[in-house]
Amino acid sequence: MPLVKYDKDVFILSVAVANDQPHQVFVQIKRHEIQVACDCRMPENSLCQHAYGGIFELMHYTDMKLEDYYWPELHDQNKKELKYLQVDTDGHHVNIFPKPIYGNIFKVGWGFSLDHYHQFDTAMLHKQETGTGNEIDARNKLVVAYNVLYTELGLWCSQLPILMPFIGKTGKHSNHIVSFSQYLRKDKEIINDIVFTENQHALNEIRYEMFTLVNAVGRQDNKANIARWLQTVPVLIKLWQKAIPMLFYEAHLYSSQGYGHLGCRSNKPVKSHLSDWQISGDRFSISFSLKDHNDHLILEPVIKSSAKHIAHFRKVPLFLIDTDDRTFYLVQSEQDEALLNWLKISGNKLTALKEHFLDFHERFLDRLSEYYAVSYQHFNSRKKVVYRLNEVIPQNNKNNGK
Ligand SMILES: [Zn+2]
């Protein structure tokens, strides 16, 4: 393993080979080439073993991809510190990533690191009907309740959310469940004497479909399962779209956040994990705000329901949670789901340098703005206008003939 230092876009590797002193190799990773020099001066005029070994180790650390080392023209400094990037050198490895206030930074000639999101092709899905709450007096009775099980995104144990009906008993003087009994499973006989409503029968059928689908996806620790997850998303969105209006007729709704909830095969919900569940029948919209900070621009999503601006939100698989009132909103399409999940990785912020803006527009923003509304705020201005390229880079009409 060579020792690595990093200085202004250049990796300095100290490479030792047998029966020789360590050599210094200088590597710069460009879009279409790698520039390399060695202090042995490569006497044969060919790539020396130091350079070969050094680059090999560098690539090996990032799974043979050099993308993580490519941060073109992003080495501006504020005083002595890098302005945009954080560079962690731990002797043998270098990790370079954007400072959190910039979220994810656009790389000219390439795109965004971490992931590439270029698919804007799915039409919005069905609209949703809303129902009205219809609570029945149910004191001291066995009742059917519904628990929404969900997990965080991006973990090997992440799972898609499912609905789990269970039996509960309400208090002597209230409609609230005080004791929590078994989950209803197709493979387990229902021992309690419960009469299901038609709505509940239909919900239970949906829940079996959800369970079968989600169960087949498996842990997110290999490529095949990740692909299966993506294939399941649109089907599951439709099932949730069917279930949500029906859930408005149910009095006992809960949610619980789990870790690999299908694997544990628990028979009943754990009371301390449950919280009341609120779902909005409303759609939320995604638009974007692009703000000019003079030398760079920051793009952020803006989430609104028909009633309000959802200023603080959390994204979990298939749902967006308004963290101010803990209301869940179902995503409306596979496209929104993929986009919001991808944005979450970068703290919901994307940054591009002003001088990289044209490329950022062509590779990313142009297509994004076809599908999502984007507003633009000039530097030092509060006014927002509809984003157009020439708002950011004024076109000179006299010069259009080349
Ligand atoms: Zn050499």
C-alpha cells in the first residue's frame, strides 16, 4: 500500500518496491486521461512500475473506479482551507467529498458523484380519492387495527413499507387500544372471534399482496435484490394508492419503524414501537429552487401539499413524512421516489460552480426542468423567476453566429 497525500488535485503517492528506495509518483485524474509523473523520471520512456503500482492501488481502493478521485476545478480555497471539498487523508487512502453545506457538487464533464439520476420518463400516476373518517363506538372490544411498518432508506436491512393488520382490545372507557394482540397472517389461523367489515376484508387482501411482494425483494445487500426492489416500487405504489382511501375508514392506525421487520417474524406489534399514524390523502408536489451565490449555485427541492409548504420532511421508502406534524404522504410515481431518494443521499442539496453551469444545465438541469418546475433567484435578489438558461448565463444575441 503506498502512502498517499493529496494537494490541489494531485495525488502524491509514495511507492516502495523491493530492493529500492521509495519513489514519489504524482497522479492527476482528468476527465479523459490520467497524468502521471514519477521521480525516477521513467527512464525507458514507459510507465514505470512505481507509477503502475501506485495507480493500481489507488484504483483498487475504489473498486477500480476513479470517479471518486475526480473533482475538477473544485479546489478553490478560502484562506488555507478548501472552499467546497473535504479531503480526508488517512495515510494510505484519500477520501474526497463535498462539504455538507453544498450537498452534492456537480462535476464538469461528468455529473454528480454517488449516483447518476438521468431518468425522467415516467408519467404521474393515478389520482387519489379521499374518504371521510367514520369512527364507531368500540369500547372494551376486540378490534382490527393496522400498523404501517417502514424502515430507513439505504441500509442492507431496509425494506419497503407494508401494512400489517392486527387484533387489539380497546379500553373499558375509551375507543383506544390498550392491549395488542397477534398480527393477522394468512399462514396463521385467526383464533379471536372477529367479524371483519367489507373494507377490512379488502384491506387484508391488499396487505397479503404487499407482504408477498415485499418479502420477495430480500435484503439490500446484493445487486439482484436492489434491482428487485426497484421493480417492486411501482407495483407497491399502486397497492398503497388502493389501500390509503380505505384506511380513512379505519379507526385504529399505527406506524412503527423497524429494522428488517419481515425477517424477525414477530407475531404481534410491540407497544413501545407504535405511534399513531396519519396519512394525507393529498398529493404533494416537487419543484426546485435554484439560488445564485455568485460563484456557485445551489439547487434544492421544494415540497408542497395543496394546503402548505412542507418545510421539514424526512424520506423513507415510498413515503415522505412531514416532520412538523408527522403526516405521511405517499409518493406518486416511481420517478418521484427515485429522485427524492437520490436527493436524500446528498442532504437535499446540489451545487454547481458558475463556470460549470452550462454543462450542469445540459447534463442535468435541462431535463429536470422539463418534468419539475424550477425557480431561479439571482444573486443578491429576493425575486424568483422561472428558470431558463439565459437567466443564469445571459446570451449575447450579436454573437450567435460563431
Ligand atoms: Zn518511477
